[in-house]
Amino acid sequence: MKFLRVVIALLTFASLVSTIAPLRAADLAVSEGVVFERGLEFANPDNQHLQLDLARPEKGEGPFPAIVCIHGGGFRAGTRDGYDKLCLTLAQHGYVAVTVTYRLAPAYQFPAAVQDCKAAVRWLRANAAKYHLDPARIGTMGGSAGGHLALFLGVTAGEPSFEGEGHLDQSSAVNCVVSYYGPSDFTQSYGKSVDAHEVLPLFFGGNLEQKRREHIVGSPLYWVTPKAAPTLCIHGTQDKYVAHEQAVWMVDRLKASAVEAELLTLEGAGHGFKDADAEKADAAMLAFFDRHLKPAGK
């Protein structure tokens, strides 16, 4: 019996270590040359112990540019590990990449998710030396709800009400944004999305009629200024959850403010890209980040 208890204790310890120690990229069936760390706490609002997973090049000159990846799920679901593979891929291309947990609705309403994502950006800057990243070159990307949050980070740098907690001596600004089918104007979502009537009242604490101001404040479109970050929006024309026009409006508003903005429209694609559409979107994302986050010649 004593022997059994010892074995159980050792197995428990091994399991714990495996969740906090750096892992080689080979543990996730990718090429060598990448270090991967799970479960790094970056903020603790309301005792929620928010964590991120981080992938980085094992070798190289550095400091490396960084990318914050933000998962989707209608602000009420989803987990950061859905972007683990993407982070490993980005690390293979010379980035320090993190995928982050943020507080979800309905327990936590807007702007909690925004504050958490900004806290992750500040954590990266505070730990730049440790992870060999360049605090002056940080981008962000996300899909669906994560696309909205990425867009929001790109247009609200320095806005005090969205900063939240953790490393407030650091900036939460990002240098560029890639949004995969992220909404930009929630006041136009009802009736044009199959689940807006379910999702948005949870996120804002009421529907458009009850919480119109919150829907406006929570829409990236209304925060665009000439100081916004360069942005790439990628959207399918057959998206039933977030209408393609949401990306059109965002890109047009950014361009009208003299901000570099691009729209990659995928004809016939829905919400969540597959096969050739996914390959085209990911190639465009990587090219956009390379252009904005890597010095010429590197």
C-alpha cells in the first residue's frame, strides 16, 4: 500500500511538471527548434488566474517579434489551446507567439475580455528579456470573437477604461492586427447573424434596445482614429455568424482615417475556413505579420 502511494505521488508530480515545464515542439508533432510552455499566469483579475501558452524559437539572434493569438467562441466559450498549433507554427517562422485565456460571458461581461487581452500584451512587454522578444514589435490576431478582441486592441491603445490589471507600467498597444471574421459593429449584428440575439445580450448584459450604448462602445468601428494599428481583415462572403460587410466597414473606416488596412475576401467561405481557404488565409496572415513585424532583410 505504501508503495502504491509513492507511485501515485510520483505520477502526480510528473503530471504537474508536464503542465508547467517547457516542452519541445516535438511533443506536439512539429519540427525541432521550438520551445513551448503551457500554463503561464499573466494576470489574476477577480482571482481568475489567467494563463497563456507560449511558443518561441529555441535558437536565433533575437529579440523576436511577438504575436498574441485570441481564440473565438462567442465570448462565452472556447479555450486558448485551440491556437497552440498556430503558436508553434509562428515560432517556427521566428515569432514568440502566445495564446491567451480571457474571462467569458455571462459571468464576465464587456469589457473584461478586452482588459484581459490587453493584460497579456503588457505581460509580454514586462517579460521581454526573459523570452527574447522585442517589446516594440507585437502584433495580435484572432478569429470570430477573438477577431473582435484583436480589432479592439488595435484601435484603443492607451484608453484607460480598457486597461484592466497587471503590469500597468507597460503599454498595451499593438503594432498590427489580423482579424479572421471578427465583428466590428454590434449595432448591425441583430438580424444578420444566426446567433447574435443569443450571444450579445450575454456579453453586454442586455440586447441592443436595452444596452445600446454598450453595443456602440464595444464595437471597434467606433474607436477608429488615425492612430489605429495597420489591420488585415479576412472574411468569407457566406459567413452566417458574422456578415462579410462587418469587415468591409472596418477596412473602409480605417482607410478613411489614413490607416493601412486590407481586406481579403474569400468567395463562398463561411465562418471558419477550411482547406484551400484556410491555407490562403494563413498565408496572408503570415505575410502581413512579416511585413509589419520583421525588419527588412530578416
